[in-house]
Amino acid sequence: MEPPSTGGVTAAGNNTTHKFHPCDEAVIATNDDASDCKRCAVRMGYWKDDYIGYFVRNQERKAPEINRGYFARVKGVEMCVEKFLKKTSGNCQIINLGCGFDTLYFRLRDTAHQVKNFIELDFPTVTARKCYTIKRNKALLAKIHDEDGEVRLSPTDLHGPSYHLMGVDLRNLDEVDNKLQQAEVDYTLPTIFLAECVLVYIEAQNCRNLLKWIAQKFQAAVFVNYEQVNMNDRFGDVMLNNLRSRGCSLAGVESCLSLETQTNRFKDCGWSGARAWDMVQVYESISSAERQRIERLEMLDEGELLLQLFQHYCLVVAWLGVAFQDLDITVEELMSSLNID
């Protein structure tokens, strides 16, 4: 039973149980790496994010290739989100899988784009830190809290009127289902799923179970997946060995061998269709003015390294039904309205 609405912040019970797999700690650590890289790129002026600094204090400077790679990653995902929001006029849900310290919800609140429900899921260890940061920063709480709505907090979960952050193991579908019900998910509402380097860390059968479950539960949906591709060549081997040396075995790497294996992962799990692009194509789809702007921020020491990185990451868009089958990465010259510019 929910506590009575007070318009304030209250504590909520939490019964989440989580059994760690051997690689979970290393996977959780990848959130810190990605967040540090995003923080650096924002500080360098690649895109605007007024909120990442609340979650990441590290000010270590990253290589220009890394900054440009994260720019393409963030821009690519947000191009898809923006097209989805325009197509649904905000009558939709966003579900961010393995959300880490992503700040999209807060940045969306600063735009004309509004959504019915925004749900974020990650390991309880990660969501506990995110909950703590939100709780102690009024600027973040103010984006979630409104005069009529209450914000309920537990150590790992946070529930606002239209924002829900919850700790869960994505391999446990009963737990995922329970959490989504707590977040008042609407399975009939158009929904966009976001995953950045998440599925690759999930064992193949568990990943198939998750994607099939989503395809059976939701009527109209889009899945935007950013992760590794072309992992069966020499550069891919180097990437694999680097991750393994840090304790990360890419349990789902079999789907990362080519753009075809990436799209087949969804088609084989009941999705209506999917298409994929490597990050060379995604970067080239960004407006020339925007590319020229960020290319002036830093000189590249080694352009070949950036090209190889772009060739080994991709963006996949899968869809359920026909409403979103035309969603792709091509952009108008118009600047994005998601404050990335």
C-alpha cells in the first residue's frame, strides 16, 4: 500500500533481492567509465548537459577520439528518441535499460518534449547511487517533483509522478515485470527502449528471453540499441581482451559479429523488423554544421583510431508493429531540440 501523498519526499519499502554473477561488478564499473567520458566531452563543449556534473565529479581529460566517439553515441541515440517523440507527440513511454547515470530524463524536462512515463532500470548498486545523488540535489529533485505529486524513495528505487528509477536484474523477468508494474507501465502505450552497451553483457539465452518478453508484452515499441559490432576481426579481439582483463566477459558477443547478427537478434525474438548502422554511418548522418563545430574543438592525433572505433560500434533500431518501421538515423539540418547542440 502506498503512503498517503504529501507532496514531499517519503521513504518506500524495498524487497529487491539480487544475486551477483561473477562479472557483475566489472559490468557495473563500466557505468563509471562511460559517465566519466560523457562528463569530459560535455566539459569540452561537445554537447550541453547541465546535469551530468551532479553524478560525476571526475574531471580527467580523455583522448579526442574518445570524446568524438561519445558525441556520436549520444547524438545517435537522441536522434532516434527525438523522432519517436515527434511521431507520438509525447503520448508515449521511455524505458531506459541499464540506465547508469544517464541524464536524458532531466534534459528532456528542459525542452518542449514531455512523455507520459519515464522508467529507468539498472543493477540496484547503480540505482542506489543515482537515488542518493538525486535525493541530495534540489535541482534534480525539482525536475521530478511537482506540486501535486509525491516522490517516494527507498535505498535503490525512486518513484515520482512520471519518473521511476528502480534497481533490478534484467535477467530476472519476474522481477522486471514486478518493477514495471510498480512504475505503472502501460503496455498499450507506444514505448521506446534504450540500451547502451547493455545487452552485450547479458548471457545470450537471457537476452533472448528479455527481447521475446518485451515483444509479447508491448503492442507498439521501438528498441534503440548501441553496442559493439564487427567483433570477429583483429581490432575486435583487442577490444575483447581489454574488457576481459578488467573482468568483463562479453556474454552476448555472438550477436555483435556483424550488423546482420545485430538485427537478427531482434527478428529472431518476435520483433517486426530491425535495421542497423555502424557509427561511421551514424556520424555521417549528423548535420555537416554540427560535425564541423565539434571537429574544431580538438585536433585528432590519429584519425585511423577513430575510424576503427566507429567501425566497431553500431546503432540498431528494432520495432514492433508498423507505426515505427520508418524510424531511421537521417537528420534534417535543423539542430536537435534535446540540448545536445
